[in-house]
Amino acid sequence: MSRTRSPVRHVEGYGRRNTGITLPLEENVDYLNDILARFRNDALRRRREMRSLDEVDRALPQPIEVDAVEFYCKDNARAHHTDSYDLLEGKDPSPVFRRGEFFYLGIRFNRPFDVRSDKVRLHLTFGPKSQAGKGTLIILPVMENRAFTLDSSRWDICMNRKERSIVTMQIQIPFMAGVGLWRMKIISHVQGNEKNPKTYECRESIYILFNPWCKEDPVYMADNKAKQEYVLSDVGKIYMGSHKKPIGRPWVFGQFSDAVLPASMFLLEKSGLDYKSRANPVKIVRAISAMVNSNDDNGVVIGNWSGNYEDGTAPWSWTGSSAILEQFLTTGGKPVRYGQCWVFSGVCTTVCRSLGIPCRSVTNFVSAHDTDDSLTVDKYFDIEGNELAEFNDDSIWNFHVWNDCWMSRPDLPVGYGGWQAIDATPQETSEGAYRAGPASLVAIRRGEISYLYDAPFVFAEVNADIVHWQIDDSSDFGWKKLKTNTYHVGRLVVTKRIGFDSDIGIQDMEDISDEYKSKEGSTEERMAVLNAARRGGLTHIYDMPPPGKEDVEFSLLDIEKVQIGQPFQVIVKVENKSDENRTVTSVLSASSVYYTGILARKVKRARGVFTLKPRQREELGIEVTFDDYFDKLVDYAMLKIYAISTVKETQQTWAEEDDFQVEKPSLKIEVEGILRVYRHLKVRISFTNPLNRKLEDCAIIIEGPGLAEPHRSFLKDVEPRGVMTYVETLVPRKVGPRKITAIFSSRQLIEVLGSKQIVIED
């Protein structure tokens, strides 16, 4: 008897197993339906669980939200010396801050702020692509701290006050923060739950500027009257005319006008400087000197010396910079027509001052335009004495106006900070763009033209020789020198005098020629020219001997140590190694200098001329007494020695310099008592006055972590050569090694330091 088998259907994954058993069709369908039902039920269950979790999440504490942010623009501005900016006026003022300072910030939340559960961070951003690693994204957590915890080179935040839903805090701006526009947003979440954070975007743009009031900022300027003139004064003079009859032209710099600071920031953005460069005044003023003219980068002003100004504004029609910068800004960065050198200088002054860089407009009467870096203005003539115009690219302007900016120069040797020349007038290219500077005035005066930037060009502007050449077929060079005029160029260099203001005339004009060059025709001036020529490899132009003719040897003796109150000597050893007499001219000088390298005051200077016999040795020297240098010392009591010499017969030049610090006595610190925590101990501090002068307005500052917070105590006068003694009782609060640090200062003697390490036991 035959049996009929049910048809068999194999289902992938289910129909065939390791046992080889197959499911009949009906059983297979039932199995699949069961699987689908179980899958569907599981999905519905998970959906219910997710909804339940959402409900739980909604029941959890929600992130605190920001209702409003207050920058206290006007209150902060007074402390930041920015209260003159128009941007602070109106219903929506903009915060204008200086780096190296802190500012107050207030936040109102939608409920009371709980430091334990509410996590709030401020995000400060700079530029289009902010990154923490590049310093363009700063994240500051809002915590219940009452003091800054980081040094002044870093961003920091401290809570100032908390009242229910309102929190006020202080934010520390580093002294080397990038200058420009910063933005802020506030991000909040709940402790332990960073999902769904709340973000508040502050509508204000934060302007951060250089700070000449901050000692750590490279643009720091100690003289308050100078800051008033070169940073805060928004009107001034630009001098024109001739060296025999200068004319002072009033100019409105207007750096506080509402459009000027935005326009200046726009220029920085267009310059393409990276964040690191935006913190460096050397890089920024170099960019400004390029961006103020329009030649390469569609900058602010188009230069025009043609006499045809019908399609723009004639240069002499401008009364100030603010109108030019406003037009540039409101037209979307379209260059303004037209300007000449003094207009470029006026606008450059405005931009620098608006950014916080001390700046002055400078006029050089009889100004050389050296086109070939020869340090000379060359005029060529044919055999018959006719001028060859096709060769005469160099020129001399009746006057030329540029700018000086004040800053330290850490990229140069010590002593080359201070005023730096920049020139926004498009004359010659520098590294591919029409710009010049910053060039150190100290370097220019000494003929040190190898230092950045564009020192040879600026040196030639004030001190080039005018050389007449004539075709000479018998010369290997092809020309012969007819004559040289060594005194015509740079007849007068001027700027506006600090604190003087005259509506007309030149009563407020200051002659600063000696900052750029020694007296015209003097030995020192010629020595600087020859020094520059040698450094520029231009000995053939100045009829200088090759290096082999340098047969007089010079050496400046190092000054190892000078105690304050004691004299010191500047000594140069000279040896004539030739078999002929040599006539040597030497200049020795000493100046006080800031630690940043900026020269402060001249201390002493001496010049001498003497004849050395063959193989003769000699020592040249000057003695600098305590009375010579004491009143001229500045912070850190540093002095710079400079020596320069020339040899008449060979035109050999030599220069050398040295830096040293005048040493002060140390404080003697003695401790009496039991060195245990919470037990009184006495600290006795003393030193002997090294001066033959009374020390007045004396004070001492003492600090010791775990021993005493920093505090100041005022003391009685200290007699000449007398002993100062001060005793104070301290109560240690922490065990372990502790250090006491003290600083004494007076009107006559500052920064007398001392410290002592002690160990506090439990």
C-alpha cells in the first residue's frame, strides 16, 4: 500500500537544521507567523520603554538657560582706558577691552544658579575656524572661585558674586591675546548629563586691543603723557612745507569714531595674519603699512601724485582719517581716492592708535627715495655732463611723511626697541608688497641696516649721500665719481610735541632728527654712514678699503659687575697692527635700558681723536659715576654700553655694545620662634642702604604661601648708609617647606629683594 508524502519546503535559516529534519509546509507557516508575532511584540515593548525613558528624562533636572548677558561696557571701559570709543554709546554698546586686563561680566539665568548641578562654560572664539590647540577657542568653566588661579599670560575666570539667578564674574585677558574681534557663547548642561545642552550666542562682538598700560604688553609705554599723546589724542598735526619753513597742518585722527575701530579690525581680517601674528605688534604694524595703501591688496587709500583728482577727492581736501575709513568700511572695502604721503601717514596713525599701538606721524624734510638699496641717491651724467634721465631712478622729496610706532623688539638684540619706523606710502616693495618697516630707530641711527625690517631704505631716507656719476670708458666700473654731497638729505625730522597744541604755526613741532641720525656732518654721522655701507656690502661706493686693510684692532672690555652706588668704567682696547700711523676717532656712550630692550635715557657720552704710532697699543675709557647714572636708571637697573670707532687713513669702522645690570643689595631675613603651625614666629628683615642719599617713602611687601598673604607696610626713612630693620609676626597655617619673600622699595631705590626658606612642623 502506497503512502502520499506531504510536500516539503525548505526555509533559509529555519527549514533545514543540522539534524536534517524538514518542516512540512503547514508547520513552517505557523512557525514564521509565531516569529513575526514575537518580533512585533518585542518592538512594541521597546517602543513603550523608550517612551517611558523619555518621560523619565523630562522629569530630570533641565539645563539652566541664559536669559541675558551684561558686559558692563562703560564700567569696564574706564578701567581699560577705552571709554572714549563711540562704540560704547547707544542702546547696544560694544565691549572694547585691552589685553592684559580683566573685565566684569554678568549673566542672568532662568532660575537660581546651582554650582553643584549646573555646568556652565563660556566659549570665546576668534576667527572663522576656532580651535583650542591654536588658541582661537577658549573654554572657561563657571565655578565658585573668588580669585584668578592662572598667571596673566593665560585666559582665566573667577566668580565675583552670585545672587539667585544672577552671577557676576571677572575674565582675565592674557597680555598676548590676539588683537581683533572675539565672540562669546555660553553652553550649559546638567551635572552627569551632557545631552541636549543649551547654547546662548552673545550678540556683541568683543573688541580686544593692545594695552600700552600693561607692562607685559610689547607696546607698553611708561610715560603717561606720552600715552596721552600717542594713544589717546585724537587730533594732531602733520608737518609739510620745507626744512627752512615747515607748515603744521591740523589733522583729525578720530580713532574713537564709530566706524574707525570696525574698519581697523576689517583691515586686520583682510591682511590674512594668523592668530599668532595677531598677537605680535611687529607683524601687525607691518601689515598695517601694507593695508593702508591699495597697491597690492585693495587697501584703504589709492595714491595719486598726478594732479588729476576729478574721479575722487584731492589729497589736500581731507581734514582727517575718520571720513576716509568710514567710506572704506561702508563701501565694502573699496579703496578711497586719493591720498599722498601725509594722508597715508594720517590714516596709519589713526589705525594704530585705534588698536592701542602708540603711534606718531613723522615728517622728514629733504627725503631720499633710494630705489636700488645703495644707500645713496645716484645721479648719472654723460661725458659732456648732461643728466641721463633713464638711469636716474632715485629721487629726493621736499618732504616725506611716515610713522613711528612704539614697541619692544624681541626679534632684535637688546636695545633696539622703542620707536620703530613704518611707511604706508607705496614706494618700494618689501617681501612682495608695498610696505616698509618696522625699522628700529636705534638701528637707523647707528647704521645697523642688517636688522629687520627695511632698515636700509629708511636709513637712506634720512642719511643717504648724493653721488654724481659720469660715464668713464676707462673705468672697470664704467663710471667715475664726480662728487658726493654728504649733508643734504634728511635736513630736519619732526613730529608733534607731547602736550602742546597750537591751532596754527609750528609752536607744537618737535625736532626729533637726533633720534634718526647724529648731527649732520658730525664724525658720528659719518661713522654711521660708513657702518651702514660696510654692512650693506657697499664699500666700493664709499671708497672704503677691503677687509684686508682693517689693520687696527678694537675690543670692548666686558663689565662683569657694578654695585649700585659705585662708579664703573667703559674701556676699549686699541692696537695699531700696521707699520704706519693711524688716526682713530672713537665715541663711547652709556644709556639706561628697559628689560624689553627699549633705550630709556642717555647716561654719558665721550668722543676722542688720537694718533696711534705703528704697533702701538692704547686704552680708551670713560668713567661713569654714581651721580651720572643713578637718576637715569629705570626698571631692573639695566645699562647699555655702545662704542664705535673709525680709522681716518683706511676708513675702517668698528662698533660693539654690551649690556649689564647694576646690582642692588639683598634683604637679610631672619626668623625667631618655634616653627610650628599656628604658632607665632617673628621675621626680622634688614639691609644696609648702599647710597649716600636718604631713602624716602619706604615700603616693604611680604608674602609667604601658608604664612602670609601679600601685604604692604610703610616704613620710616632710611638714612644714608644706614640700616633698615623691620620686624613682623606671622602665624603659619600650613606645614612643610615655606618660603618668605620680601621686596623693599623707596623713592630713591626700588626692588631690593630677599627670600628665606623655612620648614613648618605640625
